[in-house]
Amino acid sequence: PAKLPCASPTRRARVRFPEHLLLGNDAGGAEMFSGYVNVTSEDFLFYLLAETQPGVPPDAPLIVWSGGGPGYTAMEAATIDTGPLVLFDVRQGTSMSTRRLSRNPYAWNRLAPVLYVDQPRYVGFSCGTGPPVASSRDAGRDMVAFLRGWRELFPEHARRPLIFASEAYGAHLAAAWADAVLDFNAGVAQHGEAPLPLRGMALSGALLNSTLQGGASEEEFFRRHD
């Protein structure tokens, strides 16, 4: 794109939904923030943060989620699967969107804060004027830049352990994030910053290595390599 969709993308803003979109007008346990973080001088990744619901331990990890694809927006999971407010009846019904939101009894923020990130560049609401990333390694470097910028916006979460989570091809990218974070942490003294406290990964239907896994299902893959 020749220019950004706005002059200065918002860095941090509270998410508020019109009451008529909420079934029962109930947004309890759904405190959320969204915004953009620079990964280069020209490019921004979009995020949505679902804060924890009451009763979650203060040392709970921060779950960082991105979609599969490649190219799936993280907002799919946020609005259909794991977010505190999901599209009503979209899983069981026949409509792609009922245009109403309902509380999700299975929301992940019942256990930990969840940070949904649209990446790589230009996926979902992420935007910019620079070139798209050309490799998973580049995507990993962008994620390090994102996390370094994001923790400046949310210092209250800066010390939380990180859990990288994704599905399908997104697992390939999550592995690249982890590799980039380990590289950053190894040289963190040069940056004068605290390390990024990566604790683990949670992957579903993961495609990590197409040469090794081929077209087999996970069950077939594990049977062959047991």
C-alpha cells in the first residue's frame, strides 16, 4: 500500500461494544484492549488483549495466539473459539454471523490473559507500507519487535511468562517466534533490556515440518514415529 489507513495507528485503546450487540447486555469478564505496535518504521501489527477474569492468579502466563493458514487472522479465534465474547450461535447455527455477541463459558482468559496478534504483516488488521515478510525467520524477528514494543504499552504484563500458541501452519510460525526470542535473549545484554520470558508452546494440529510430516494426519504421523 502507498499509505496507511490512518495517519497514526492507535497504540492502546479500551475495547467497548455497543450494548445492543451483547446478548443480555452482559460484558462481564470481557475487559479488552486493542491497538497497533510498530515492527518497523513502516509496518504495524494489530493486537487484541483479553485481560483475565476475576480470580486468575497474578503470576499466570501471557498466552500469545496467532492464527494458522498461513494468513488467518487471530480474530477468528478471538470471536469464535477462545475469546471472552464470541459470535452467538456461529458454531451451532447456519449463519456465518448473527451480529450478536455472547459470553463464552470456555474463554481462555478464565485461566490467563490472552494476546491475539495478527501476523505476519498484512494479515487481518495489521497494516503498513513496507514489504511483506519473505520467510518464517523474518516473521520471528517481527514478533520479537512486536513483543518488545507491546510490553512498553502494558508494563503490568511485562514480567509474565510467555506461552506461544497457534494451530495448523501457525505452529510453524510460532516455532520461528520461539527461535527468534531465544536469539534475542542470548544477546539481551547488548540491548539493555529484560529478556522475553518464554515459558512454553501450545500447538494444535501442528504443521511444523512438511518434509517430515508429509500429508499424514497427526495420528498417522505419531504412529509412524512411535
